[in-house]
Amino acid sequence: MTPEENVTNEPAIRRARLRVAYHGAAFHGFAANDDVTTVEGVLEEAIATITRGKVEISTAGRTDAGVHARGQIITVDIPASTQLSALVRSINGMCGPHVAVSDAEWVENDFDARHSATWRRYRYTVLNTPEPNPLLTDRAWHVWNPMSLPLMNLACDALHGEQDFTAFCRKPDVPEGAPELSMNRRVFEAKWTDEGEGLLVFEIRANAFCHQMVRSIVGFLVDVGLRKRPPSDTRFVMASRNRQHGSPVAPAHGLVLWDVGYDGVRVHTPTFGGRTVN
């Protein structure tokens, strides 16, 4: 075959990385679903319309329905002739105000929003005041009884390091005969801070998170703060590997995927079958 015969009309394709923010109340989670409106669904539709071709997004994390994001990261393969600044303007025009993209850049083809990430950071906001704040109705969990920040931070100590978080994770369905997925995750940071005016913020950074992990931990820690259980219960609950430990799962609307890191060494979390899961 001559070089002339090998020429096609297909455009050259490059991989782009974008930062995504969204208000989760408008969506049934991030992952695409034909039956409901999702963040991934509206983004793929917008990018496909702009670039005039089918696209598939890779994302650093699949957030649940109602969860927000400030620094979600996606990668997508699009025509190399695309002007990224124009792409950002067009996506924001089609998807705003509930979804906004920024910081678009070209990356190498082996970079992947999910598989190249070394850590993810989430923040959860609790409004701890006697009265609710209407302006925070969809962004913070209102807990009116006084909570103890020192007790909650004491309970956080046992969360650090690589451990089995089965007690704080909703296990995915596994096909019969398939290996059970590991709930091991490595937590680098976990702490509460007082932001003033009754706003208590929990921040946690880990190599990866399993389903409902952050919200389950927050619900448990709020019980500690309300003195319904002692801080020492963290180790007991973790060791039990039993999700039925008595504390609630915190509401989705207080949770934000804050940012994603690509620095340092990626920590793998193997399944019992030897594969990895993030």
C-alpha cells in the first residue's frame, strides 16, 4: 500500500484534560445513565455537538446523586484542531450554570483522569447552629445540637493509613464466581476545622474512595461529635467490617469533590483477585 492509499479523511485526535465543577442537585450523579440526567451525560452530549463526533469521557471520580464538585477532572479524545479556549466557552454556554469547565489543556495519550490520579480530596460541610440557614440548604447538613470538634478529630486518628473500609462502604454487586472487590483504601489526611459561624468542615484525602465512604464516615463522626458514641469506636467499627454499626449515612448535599492530585506515586488498591479498583 502506498502512502497515498493510506490517507484517510479522519481528523487527527488528541487527548484533552479539563477541570469540572457542578452543582449536584440538578443531576442523578456523575455517571452516564440513559434514563436520567447526569453530569457525564450532559458533558458528553455538549462535547460531541461541539466537535461533531462521538466522545467518551474518563473521570477521576463518579460522584453520587446530589454530590457537588469543585475540582473534578476529566479527559476526552477530540480533534486536534479544536481550540480549547473556544471549547471551554461553548461547553459553559451549553451546560451552565449547573456545570462549568475550566483549565483545559492538551495532555499525552497515556494520561487518564482516573488511572493517572494519585489522590482525591473531598470536603463535607455541617452547619452546627440552632437555626437553619436558607442560603446553605443545598450545600450543608444542618445539625442543630452542639457538637464537639475535639472529639470528632480524635475519632479521625484511626482513619489514617491503608486499611479495610468495609464498615464505611457500600459494597458493589459482584457477578457470581467473580472475586470479591477489596475495600482497602489509603487515607492520607482526615480532619475537621471550624470555619466560623457554625460551619464545621470535614476534609479527607485518600488514594481512592469506595461507594458512600465519605458520607458514611461523616455520619459516624457526627454521632461522635454529638456524644452518642466515643471516639474510640472508630477502631472498633473498622475492625468489625460491619456496615450495620448504627450511625447514619450523611446527606449527599453537604459533600463536594474538592480536588484531584496527579503528583507523586500512585497507590494501587488490589482486589482479592489481583486487579485494582479506584
